[in-house]
Amino acid sequence: MKNKLAIHGGPSIVPDGLKNIWPEITQADKDAVLGVLESNILTGGVHGPEAAELETEWARYNDSKFALAFNSGTAALHTALFAAGVEPGDEVITSAFSFSGSYNPVLQQHAIPIFVDIDPRTFNLDVNQIENKITSRTKVIMPVHIHGLPADMDEVCSLAEKHRLVVVEDACQAHGATYKGKNAGTIGDMGCFSLNATKNLSGGEGGLMLTDNDAYVSRAKMFRTFGEKEGDEQDKFRSYESHTMGYNYRLQELPAAFTRSQLKRLSDYNEIAVRNGNYLSEELGKIHGLIPPYVPSDRTTLYHKYRLCFDPEALGLTIPATVFRNRLVDALEAEGVATCLWQTKPMPAYRIFQSLDSDYGTGHPWRSPFYDEDIRYDPEEYPETSRVLDTSLCVNTEKHAITVQSLETMELYVAAFHKVFDNLDLLMD
Ligand SMILES: Cc1ncc(COP(=O)(O)O)c(C=O)c1O
């Protein structure tokens, strides 16, 4: 009776209310936000003081020359693509496994995303498949440091150098992760981060960009603020004149202040995530058929999502892997383990790429005058992404990130896995 699975009416392993909620909001965070309200400065004509301070602090944290703040990671990526000179009809090479926030900025620039399958060990784009996707239209390679693990940046950067391409890192999940001692987002030409509430550095919503290049900074600043040239004079002598088409991508003061307060604890959160992730890998790796995430020795991860794979053959599955995966999620969740899938297919299999349709209704940008290739996105071209997603789950949810859980909770997670895997035959009925 003691071992009866919780989905079958048995007691759960992880008690209700034990899991901590992400993001953690402290009194200091509340004081920071209240401080903004009391100051009565909610934004700047060009940029507010909290956003400006956040830029200074983020540049310092990453040992980068410049940081720019935005109202989302998507806005930061869109701006970086503009700064890189991406124009309608250009191609941007990126990973087939990410979030729509990676390819939408490409489409927003009326450019064409070209997807690369993943390396099934790191879940990052397979650098061996990049070169034969490069054409005369390619402008940017955009590696995504998925789940907080940096991509193979040496290979990405040397291909970019060889073909004179710009590297824009999608570091939206990788705040403070390192590759050969350098922070993610500082290795390519520009690196972009999300401050969405689920991220290790949270502002509710928001984004950041890093670069060492002055020219990219001035193009990015124009794009962020209505195409205006931001001068040192800021508000007083603001000209209001647009020099290019621009957006309103400025970060507001309330999330900027909240992010600055959270940034003081980012390294601590990352340490907790690494401790918990390593512990899970050590313990869950002992369960036959489970494959913990791989972290090459030259880089660190944040386990922004802790993705655990299973081997259908080793487990002797008698049902399709995806059916088993979903039952496993249900069983673990009933035991109180925070689990989710987070993406179920390669992004090129999404409807937008299958119908080559979009909100424009005319098949833009694929059938625009700027692009005369007959492009097709074949989901079969990304077998490793499909296989990984069919045979894995994430041991955390947006609300219950491992970034903020105690070791005791991780021990109970492991106990729950053992309980479920001791009763595996029940999931295959
Ligand atoms: C890998 C990746 N790229 C881009 C984004 C877009 O960031 P945002 O949601 O802040 O626009 C996200 C986050 O949601 C992400 O996880």
C-alpha cells in the first residue's frame, strides 16, 4: 500500500507546499519597486535612471563593454539582428530547438530563419551541420544556449569568421553561464538575454543585450527608441527626429529596479541550480534507462530547465515513447515532482513554417520580392530534436524552478523517481 503510486490513489512523496515558488520576491525587491513609485519616474524620455543603472551593472557582471536594456528578450534579439545589418530576404541560421522568441525576431526583420538540428548530447545546435546551410544570403549565426548550457562557441565563431558572418548569441536562458571562462552572451558579436519571470534573472518581463562594439550600440539605441539618435543630452535637447524605422523597445523603470535587486542574488541562484542539477544527475543517473543532461567540462550550465532523457530500449517500452513520456509526467506530478515538457517538436514543424503563412496573410517573408528561393521546412530534417523531445521531460516548471528549491526537496524528487520507476510496468498497461 505504501508504494501505491499517487496517480493510482497512493500518498504523494513530496508534501504540498514544500516546493518554493519562483521568482523569489524579497523585501529588498519590494523596496526597490516602491522606491521607483516614490520617485515618480516610471520611464525616461530616452531612458530612465534604473534602466541605465541596470545596464552599467549588467555590463560589469559580465565583464562586457556595453549593455543595453529592452522590454523583452525578443526585442533585444530583434534589435541585435537590426544592428548586425540583417535586411529583408537575408538568412539567419539558428537552432531547431528553442522558443518562438528566437525565430520571431528574424521574421520581424523580414528575414528567413534557417534551422539546424541539435547535438543530442548538449541539445544545442549541431555545429557540424552549420556550414552546408550557409549561403550568399546568410548574415547571422544565432546559437541558442538552451537550458542555460552554452553552445559550441569556438566552432560557431570560427565559421562566422571564415564566412564573414555576425554571431548573435541567444543567451535568453543563460545569465551567468560560462564557456571556457567567458560569460554566455560575451563570446559572439552580441548576446541577448530575457528577463521574463521564468528566467534565472527575472524582471517580470524585459531584456538585455551585451556587446563590445560601439557601432552596434549606436544602431541598437536608434532601433530601441523610435529610430532616434540617443545623444548624451538625453531628454533636455531631444530632437524627436527618426533616422531609421525604430520601435519602442525601452525597459520601464519598475522592472528595471526589480531586476537590479534580483541581480544581487543571481550568482547565489545559479549556484543553487547547479547544486540541485548536479545532485539530480548523480542520483537519477543511477536509475536504469535514465540519461541525465550532459555538461562538457569546458562550460557551466544553469539547468534553467533540467532536461532528463530516457532510453526507450533500455526501459523495454511496450508503448510509444511519447505516450510513456506523458504518463511519466502525470505520475511524477502526482508524486509532487514539478515536471513539464517545454516544447514537443522542432520549431520548423510549427504551423507557421509548414503553411509558410503568417499574420501578413500573403506568405510574407517567404514570398516577398526580397526572397526568391523556394524554401520548405521539412520536419524530418531535424531527427535529433524530435528524438530528444519525444524521449525527455524537464524536472522543473516555470513556477517551481530548481533554482530555488532545497536539497531536501531534491531528495524527495529522487525518491519519487525511484517509486515510479519501481512500478514502471503500471505505466505501460
Ligand atoms: C531561448 C529563448 N529565446 C528567446 C526568448 C524570448 O525572450 P522574451 O520572452 O523575454 O521575449 C526566450 C524566453 O522566453 C527564450 O527562452
